[in-house]
Amino acid sequence: MDKRFSAVFILRGFLWYVAPLAILGWLFGYFWQVLSAGLLAILAWHYFYQYKLVDWLWHRRTMLPPRAPGSWSYIYDGIYRTQRRSQQRRRALARILRRFREASEAIPDAAIVFRQDGGLIWCNKLGQFYFGLKWPADTGIRLSSLIRHPEFINYLQKGDYSEAMHLASPVREDIELEIRIMPYSDDQYLLMARDVTQLRRLEQMRKDFVANVSHELRTPLTVIQGYLEMLGDDHAVLPPALLKKAVADMEGQATRMRNLVDQLLSLSRIDSARGDIFERVVAVPDLLRHLQQEAEQLNQDKRHEIIFEICDYAMYGREDELRSVFANLLTNAIHYTPAGGRIKIRWRPVGKQLEFSVSDNGPGIPAEHLPRLTERFYRLDKDRNSSKGGSGLGLAIVKQAVEHHHCKLNIDSVPGRGSTFSVRVPEELVVAPGKNVESLTHSQR
């Protein structure tokens, strides 16, 4: 407010208006009549500008006040300044609110603000995605009515939010959520929900991994320990045939443990490998021809018809990992295809990419097992002592090595018709025929 505007200023203005009227009335002998007429005029003047004020506040859409003299100019200017400050505050609050919402949308968790009585105030897009909420349409509705899950309702009613709770998404059952609730203000709460599906899956895989390794090692150790106790008995005289069988069984179980340890070490090396796959060029045709010779030895009992189609393309990569991929897929095909079957191995260009594939006409794999085939220790045959059952690590090694080369393992199988395991090599890893492998390798160093 202007410093000049005060009670003295008002009184002085009033006296400057009334004094001339009083003098004029006294001179002409109409003192009270002139004074009354002057007071009525000033009263009408004030009502007129009061009307203009009301009209401006309620009917005009402009921010600028009407022009007025005297004290009304201070009133109009004061209201105008107050409105301007209020408008600026609203804009600042709107910017803060917009930034808050933008920040809440950027966080990787669902955020829900609700009142103490459970009424929804606001939620971000992830809150709508995880819980099926609709904002602002659901504003004011209680969360217990929107999220109809008994555990969640009990959690809200209990009011003890010191511990987080885990809940499957009400609209997406494949997503598991970790929910935490924190006081947001005097009568408001903030609910944060985080997707822990992958963490739970990894934790379960870790537990399964430890359990499976324990089981895999326990059986061979039990066999070896049993035979050693038998051989260590001074009073026991074993027939030569039983002694020969005992030595053969212990040797077989020791070989099984050694293979298991070797596969675990291979997985560990692939997991920890951070080298540049472009450092070396792998002569895949030579590698496959060497595996072809090994396949002939493995195939002596099964007598499969094994066909190799090998193009002259090489690729960038790590030779030991690629050998594990090719050898595991070829060995699995020979092992699981019934005797006299047909196996086809291809290394061929597909457009600007390359593809390695192993196809067989074996029993095939049921569709429900396909998503889990590459999990560590997952096997179709659950019997660990079965002649067909492997360690369950072969395809896990294949997947890790393939992903390390920025490729993807594809499995196509139909029960009763056979299976095809294929790996598509991206264009940037392809080395066209005619290029000197040794020179490329040295140039990459």
C-alpha cells in the first residue's frame, strides 16, 4: 500500500471536500442544505465506484481494474496487486506440481497418494498399470474398494507399515510387487510399489542352483563312499567281478563329478568374460569339421545319419565359447535322438547374417518345457541316475555363450517330429569368405 494513504490522508481529503461546501452554505444562508447535498453527492459517488468494483470482480474477465479517482484508486490497485500475486503463486504452485508429477512418472516405481481414510488422491502411470487404477476418475474412492485383495485390505486396516508386504499385481498376476507405505503429511500417505518379479526369480534360481549342485554331487560321493567303506573293511573279501564293478562305478562317478565341475567352471568363465569379441576371428568351418570327426566317434553306437552343410564364412568371437555351443548342441542331438535317426548340422548365410542350426527327427520336446530348457540344472528327465539324464548345464552354457556374442538361441520343437536348435549371428560379426583369418586376427590386436 502507498505510504501516503492513511487515516490522516482520508480525513484531510474529507475536510477539503466538506469545508468549501460549509463556507458556501454559510455565506448564502443554506448551511445544512448545502452540506447535506454535498454529503449525498459523495455518498452517491462512493456507491457508483462500489458498483464498478463489484461489476469488475464478478462480470469482467479482464485483470485490469477500472479507473477511479481518490481512495477508490487505492482500493482497485490493491485488489489488482493481490490478484496478480495470487496468480503468480498459483502459477508457481502449478509448476511445482507439474515437476513433482514429472519426477514421479520418471521413478521406476508405482506411487499412490491417499488420505488417512483410504481415499485416493493421486497416482502415477505405473500405479495405474500395476493396480488397474484410473486417475483422476477414481479420485476420492477408497483403495480397499479399488484394490480388492484380502492381504492388502488387512495390511491397510492394521495400520502398521513398518514392514513391506509382497503382493501379486491385481491386474497382472505374473508381476510380483513389494509395497511400502509411508506417512506423507498429517493425514496423507504415500504408497510405493516396486516390481520384484525378477529379483524373486533370481533368488529362487540361486536356491535351486545350490540345491541342484548339492544333489548332483551327493549321488556320486555316496556311491564312491559306499565302495570305499566296503573296500576298507579288513574282513571283507570281494570277488574279482565285484571288485572290478566297484572300480568301474567309482571311476564313472568320478568322471561325472569332473564333468560337472568342468561345466560349472565353463559357466563361471562365460559369466565373468568381459573381453572384446571382435579381438579374434574364429574359423568356424574348420571348427565344425573337427567336431564332425568327434561326432563320428560319439555316433558309433547310435548309428545316426549325420549331415553337415558348412559354408566358408567365419565370424568374430571367442573360439572356446563357440566350440562349447556347437559341441553341446551336437552332443545333445546324438544323445537324445533314438538310434538310426537323422541329424542335420548347418552353417549357412541367411541374408546378411549367419545361422548355425542342429535339426533332428527325435522325440521332440513338449511346449511347456521350452521356456525353461536353458535354466541351469533343468532337465526333462528328473531322474538324476537315468542313463539319458545329463547334468542340465549344457543348454545353460549354450545360452550364456550365445548371449555373450550378442546372438540369440532359438528352439523349435514339435513332439514326435523332432527339434531344431538354431543360433542367428548378427551382420557385424560375419566375416565373408576370401578374407585372411590370420591377418584379420592380428589387425584386431
